[in-house]
Amino acid sequence: MNGEASEKLDRRALGRALSCAANASVRDILASSTTERGRQARRIGITGPPGAGKSTVISVLARYRLERAARVAVIAIDPSSPKTHGSVLGDRIRMDGLIDDSRVYIRSLASRGASNGLAENLPEILAVLDEFGFDEIILETVGVGQSEFAIRDLVDVEVLVMTPGAGDQIQAMKAGIVETADIYVINKSDQPGASRAEAELRGILSIVATGDLPPIVQLRADAGENIDALDRAIETCLERRGDASATARRRAFNRLHGLLLRRLHEAMDSLAPQELDRPVGALFEAVIASLPVRKAD
């Protein structure tokens, strides 16, 4: 679409900025925060259980989205290494078809201390991408299946990817994920049971969905089949987005909530081992007393 915008992207500067945002403490974030809110990229969340082919879907979908966006960022949240706390899977390996495209930027992030399928400081990371002029951000969750519906508060469109046998997958997931998705994808539709999986999913959605049933798209991401249908469904959802002010307030609330939780964890981690011998009431008061945070001079 607009190749010139992509050519001007300073990837080194972006990489440094993303690393700073990912590693920032709560104090760092509060010291650098501003009240200004500039242009925000459209955000597409891709979630689902492990093995559903989320990375393959993203690899093909990103190329379609470039017809509507001059610059697309892909943020893939991976499980953390217990030794280095870095990204274990490294989705850039599974998205090698996009690596040579100057219009696409791919970054793998370790989930670290986050327990919601996302990553610490993710709102700050997304803000950096906004500052660097990305038109769209595709966000892939870890894929733990149990708690990743937190993505709903960060994206404009949530896509849940499953495979044939989706009935069992849905039973293994919390209802929140199934209820909050905007679009449902049955990937690997050439495998036996794809039609049955769609029928099971429609039956479940007829119970939990309010209003019209959300779209269900069958596709073969590895062969690029029916990705255009997913692309159209995403575009329709983006066009139907609600009140932008309400969305901004919801994101601000969840950003504050995340910072408060991180500050609490920081305070608890700073306790000396011998302090844990004290009565729980005294421990509680000590942690609360350590919570006030002032901006750095």
C-alpha cells in the first residue's frame, strides 16, 4: 500500500524502545507517563489453545492486512524460560515467511510474571508501536487456554483459533474466552471432523452468545485457503467498533490495575526471608506501607 512509510522505520530504535518498555519497572513507567494519547493502531488479538496453528494463521493474515495497512506489527507472547526468563518458542521462526517484508515487524516477548496469557508491560509495548506509526498490531497470546481472555481489554477484535475436535478444546477452556471472542476460526479444516467441530461450536455459541452469532470461519492457514474470509470478518468487526472513549477508559483502567498488581508483587518480592516469620497482619501492614510510589526526579 504505502511502502515509503515502511522504509522509514528505524528498526534499531524500535527494538531499543520495545526492550526498554518490556523491562521498565513500575517506577520507570510512572516517571515517563504522559496524559497525551496520540494515534492508536488497530489491534487484532489471536488466541486459542496450543497447536491450533495461531502463528501460521498470523503469518498468512498479516499479508492480507497489508492491503489495508502500510505497516503491521506482530507481537507474539511466548512462555518464559525458567532459567533466562526469555522467550522459549520464538515465533519469528514460525513466521519466517514475513521476515523479509520491510512492512512487517515481528517481536517475540516472554510472558515472564504475567499469568493471563499475555506479558508484563504489554500496554507500554503497544504504546511504543503506536508512537512508531504502525497501522495495525496483531497480538498472539501464549495459548494456555485457561486465562487468556484478558486479551479482550487490549484489542479491537479478538479471534479464537481452534482445530477439528474443538468441542473438547472448548470444554478445556474457561467460558470467558468463548464468550468474548468476536470471530471463531476452525483451522486445519481439511482434517476429519471440521464440519462437526463447526456444528458443536455453533451449538455452544447459541447458548452463550448475545444477539447474532459471531462468524465462524473454516480455513487451511498452511495452504492460504479462505484467509480472505477471515480478513473480511475482521474488517467488519473493526468497522463496528463501539465508542472510542469507552474503549480508552477501559484500557486505562486495566493498565492501572496491572501496574498496581506489579507494584504489589515488587513490594512482596523485596521482603527479606526473616520478615516472613512475622504475623501476617504485620506483614500486610509492612507491604502496604511500602507501596507509595513517587515519580523519579
